[in-house]
Amino acid sequence: MAAENHDERFQQHAEMIQGLARMFAAQHDFNQRVTLAIERIEQTLAEVKTMQADMKNLLARMIEQGTNGREA
């Protein structure tokens, strides 16, 4: 009887460990996807900032600085 109880508990623990291993693997995959998404967002933000600076420079050249954008 004690051996059966031991075997049953061992099997339960083995199943729990396998479940945890699956959970950790799924979490790892999720973390990788999130990391890649964050990297893409950061790259897009850098491109937007560059484009914004380019547009600011272009507008500054188009608008006369002395009139503050108003026609004389």
C-alpha cells in the first residue's frame, strides 16, 4: 500500500514538472515574440523621429524666419 502511494505521488509530481516545463516553454516563446515586437516599435519610433526632424528642417527652410511664417 505504501509503495502504491509513493508511486502515485511520484507520478503526480512528474506530471506537475512536465506541466511546468510546458508552461515555461510557452512563456519563453511569448517573451521572444514580445521582445521582437518591442524592437520593431523602437525602430519605427526612431524612423518617425528622423522623419519629424526632416520635416521640421524642411518647414524651417520654407518659412521665412524674420516674418515668423506671416506674409509681409
